[in-house]
Amino acid sequence: MKLLLAGLVLILIVETHAQWYDRPVEAAQGAYDMWRAYWDMRDANTINADKYFHARGNYDAANRGPGGRWAAEVISDGREWFQRAASGRGYEDTMADQEANRYGRNGGNLDRYWVDGIPEKYRRQQ
């Protein structure tokens, strides 16, 4: 956990060109959207549903504005970097997660990643 936090802080420092500080409320709201999607994914506990929640978190955060989009990108990139480095997850899985992240941030239809078994309360109406 400390390594993840350190990685995210490093990414935040490196990514200052995004000027998140111009929109701190959006960035905080976007970070909350990402956190909520993560906990919803854990609560749903549905096999193969992770791509849906990746896309949904990014979609919600990006809809907050530039600050939210920035937060979604930093959190998504940091999480994927950490998981690949620490857990040894495969390149293909990481790239599939990143594709879902980008798809959501760019406003794609979340139903693309919906899988049977996810409780209906997690479906985002667009």
C-alpha cells in the first residue's frame, strides 16, 4: 500500500503539466468517482466485471471536467503500473484495463463492458 501511495505521489508530481491545481474540486470529485467505482466493483464481486468498473469510474470522473479527467488518468495509470509491477499481472490484461479506462474517459457506452451477473444497481444510465 505504501508503494502504491508513493507511486501515485510521484505520478502527481510528474503530471503537474496537467495543471490539476486550476480545478482542485473537479480533481477531488474525480478521485472520489474512481474510489466509488473500485468499491462498487469489490461489492459486486462478479467475475469478469472489472473492465466495466474501470470504464465507469473513468467515465464518471471525466464528466466532472478537466480536473476529474486528469484525476482519472493519473489514478488509472498509477494503478495499472503498480499492479503490473507488484503482482506480475500480464501485459495483455493491463492493456485491456487501460483500453477500458480510455474508453470510459472518452465517453464511450458503458454497456460495452457490462457482463451478466453484475447487480443492476451498478448500471450507469447514460
